Amino acid sequence: MPELTTTLVVVFVLMTLTWVVSVARRDASVVDIVWGLGFVLVGWAIWLRFADGELGAGLLLGMVTVWGLRLSIHVGRRNLAKGEEDYRYRAMREKRPETFARDSLFKVFYFQGVLMALVSLPLQWGISRPPTTGLLPVLGLALYALGLFFETVGDWQLSRFKADPANKEKVMDQGLWRYTRHPNYFGDFCVWWGIYLVALAAGHWWTIVGPLIMSALLLRYSGAGLLEKTIGKRRPGYDEYAARTNMFFPGPPKESAT
């Protein structure tokens, strides 16, 4: 499986270098910035080594490049504006400050690198052994476009909302956030299932492992699932918002909570 070997080398180098930066800055949040960028690097590494200029390979490379660069730029700007380490990593650091640097290399950076390698399976095989034209690539591109729309617009709407001092401590319930409490994570979900559909057109059905892992991360173990465990305690009015708004998949707001 030379594709997976190439991917593991890429993510190992990327995550090791990112960890070095995090130790120097005393800020493990930099790992969030390179999450999207890592998939872009994987896609280009596979394309440079295995692709022969096929249309399907170029399509997948373009899809992951646009998605990954947008995500990394957005997270980078957000983290710079915040000016402090994310509360998740700060809690880990405060729990065991004397060993955090060493522990974070494996528990944060290499762990996310392994996830990156697994989630990107349809990307790896879709680029190295791409599909021809057909209905599935069209459907995959359409689902990807829907996801990119939800991510981009949802992030933009939330950034504008937070930039207004009058909205401090308020809950964002406008625009796409009126129909789902996590339009950005729903967008991620659609993007990776769209990429899978393109890879599926070439017969790589088993790479479904990738979008399944991403879905579990978004819905349960990180993303929306993780936020939902604590945000109600940190944000007044969130429980009322949650009672009338779908958690993940978009839908009409409920009339009232009883």
C-alpha cells in the first residue's frame, strides 16, 4: 500500500514540525491550524507520486486543496484573534504541566496525524487510481459544494456576529445557524462524503472508513459532540437555542420548546 506509506511519511513530518513549533510557542492550538493543510499536503504528495494527469485525480486534488486551505486560513485567523491556547489543550497542560510537551507529541499531534491518514483514504486511492466520468463523481462534487457552502458561509456569519460587541455573551441563531447549531461541522461532513463518492466511482468502496471516522469525530468525539457537552454551561441562552434548533443536520426551527 504505497499510498498509505507516502501519507504516513507526510503526516509524520508535518506533525513533528508542528509539535516543535507548539513547544516553542507554548501553544498546542497550532495543531488545529495544520489540520486542513495536512490533507492538502497528502493530496499533493499522492498526486505528484502516483497520478498521471487523469481528470478524476485533478478533481479530487482541487476539492481537497480548496477545502483544506480555506479551513487552515480561517482557523489561523481565528486563533490569532483569540491570542491564547484553546481551552482543550490548556486543560491538558494544567493537569500535567511537567510532561505536557512530551505527552502532547503522541496524544495530540501524532494521534491527529493517524486520524488524518485514515480519513484521507478515499483521497489517497481516488487520486492514485481515479474514476472516469459518471454519475457518482457529479453527485460527489455536488455534495462537496453543499458542504463547502455551509462551512464557508457559516464561519463567515459567526465571525461577523462575534465581531459586533453588542453580541457579546449572546448565542448566534441567525443565518445558517437558525437551521443547524453546527453548520460548519455539517459542511465538513458533506465535504468528506462527497470526496468518498468520487472515489467510490473508481470502485474504492472500502475507503468508506475515512468518512465514517470523520463523521464519528464530528458527531460524537470532537466537533459538535464535544462542544455540546460544555457550551450550554458556558453560554447563557444556549439551552433555549438548542431546544428549537437541530443539532447537526439542517431543518426548520421548532416553534417552541415545552
